[in-house]
Amino acid sequence: MPVGPMETISPAECDIRAGDLLQTGFWGAFKSDFGWKPHHVSWNGEAILVLQRKLAGPTSFLYVPRGPSLASVPEPGRTASLADLARELKTLSAGSVFARFDPPWSTVETIDPGDEKPASANDVPRPSLGAPFRRASMDIQPPDTVIVDLAEGDGVRSDENLLATMKPKWRYNIRLASKKGVSVSDEGIDAMDVFYELYLATSRRDRIAVHPKSYYLRLLSLAREYGPGAPDLRLWIARHEGRPIAAIITSFKNGQAVYLYGASGGEKRNLMPAYALQWEAMRAARDCGCTSYDMYGIPPRADPSHPMSGLYRFKTGFGGRIAHFAGSWDYPFHTLPYAAYRVAESARKYWFKRWMKRGGRANAG
């Protein structure tokens, strides 16, 4: 289909028009503090955030997180349209080696709250781009996630309706946490030290990589400074007898809620604070007008051998639907530098998987 030329737009335009937090002007401003250069463009009627990252010397690569949607393009033509966009993006930086996309296209499976059996071990069906794109050697955004619907028809879901979509044990654990005196509240940026201490404990236990505290501190401080268009970022702390035992960070923006980060200590996990946190965040998101709650990242299927199998079990227990995204795809501009980058990235991915397996399986509950 014919398209107009790519145009530069303001970050505010991305804030207004973006369908995903990672496509907002806010996200571009945040990432600019950590080595990325944001570009805000309009193409084919869509506002798009493009992040640029330096490589060796004058080279760099371009990255479009969770975009573009290409909602106006019929599915058979999306790959060709995305290739057209990639060639346009090359004009943003003459030294760019490739452009990487994480398009928000997905296949969806409904979670049956009464089914306790593992999901099929067959390969997960997900959208595929094909030539001239190449599947990236490493995904940047989680290619699989759980999305809980907070609205139904023209109205919002009641507490009872939300609980009914969950597995029975999850409803029990939410009520158990309340019965045992677990309290949950949004304590905001002032609780960052508490959050990070719990996050480091989670990293040591579950072998997950974490950013320095300044990364998460900047995320919340920018949300306060940014002005109109900023997401509603909340830092939730679960406490028992005043003692912090678990925490999460969530974002509410443009009708979408996202669970970004979670942390828990080694004590009192039997009080089910992780369940209480998710429940309170879901209810708050619904009351703020969000229609969906993205649990943000699970293994592709219920594989007991996966080091994060506990995460799959925990998140799918809240019901909703599983979205299998296309994952990260690259459009190479320069063949030899791109091949060298793939080798280095594949080595990093191999090391990470070995490190994860040595650490055992993560269990959010």
C-alpha cells in the first residue's frame, strides 16, 4: 500500500499516540540516560519511537521496542511494509549496521483456570516475518507474556469476576495473604531502597540480572519530573507486621497496565505476598481505567526443565490469555558488521543460559 514519507515528530506526539509504554516519548527520555539516543518519527500515520545504540567506532544499530503496530496494513503485507520502514530508518544514522524490531504482533491462547495440566510441549505458534528479515540471535523484550483482561464488554470486571478467572489455588493464596495480615500499599520512590534490597535478594536466589539502583530510581524520578504524558508508575510494597517482604513496580498508561519488576525476600514467602501484590495492582489498574494488565514475560510453555518454570506457573495462574509475540527481528544494512555482531550476541546468550541453568529454577510464589 502507498505510504507517505517519514517525518520527525515531538516526543509528546509519541506520548499521546503510542499504544505501548515502550513506544512513548517518556520511554525515549528514560533510555537516553542510559546510552540510547531516541528518535521520534511518524510513518504511515503511526508515531514510532526508534532507539539508537552505539557499537564500535562510528557504527550503531537501531531498535524499535514493541513497534510498529502497522495496524492499517493487512497481515500479508506487513513484512514488506516493515522492510520499507527499515530502509527509511537507515536515514537516521549513516553508520547503522542493522535495525531491530520487536513488533507487537502475536498469537493468543486462552488460559483455562480449571486446567492444572502442563501446556503442550509442541512448538509455540507465533508470527514470523521471514526474508529480508532475520530472527535476532537474542530477544530484547520477552516474546511471551500473560495478559489479564480488566474489562468485559462495555464495563469493568468486578473483584468477583477477576477472581473467577484465576485458578482456585491463586484465589486461596490471595485470601490467605489478607487473612495472615499482609498489607500492600503504593509507597512510591521513597521506598526505592527497600525495593532494591529485596530485588538483590531475588537476583541472588533466582539468578536474574539486575540493573544498578540508579536505573530504577531514575525511572520513577523521571515519571515525577516529566509532566503531561508521563505514565503512572507505582512501587508497591507488601509488609507483614511492618516488615517489607516483597515488592513490585507497575506502570499504568493509555489504558494498559504493565507489571515491570518484582522482588521478594527469603522470609515469610509462605504468607503469599507475591499474590497479594498482583491482586492489589490489578484492582488499582482497573480503577484507573486500564483495560488490561500485562504480566510481562514468561517461558513460552509449561516446561518443567526451564529455569523459569516457576514464573510460568505463577503468572498463568491469574488467568487471562497468553500472547506469543513475533520476538526480535533484524533488518541488516551491512552484511559483514552485522555477522560479527551476531557472533558476539550469540556468545552472550550462550553464557546467560548456562548461568541461568546453574542457578536452578525461579519460583515466584
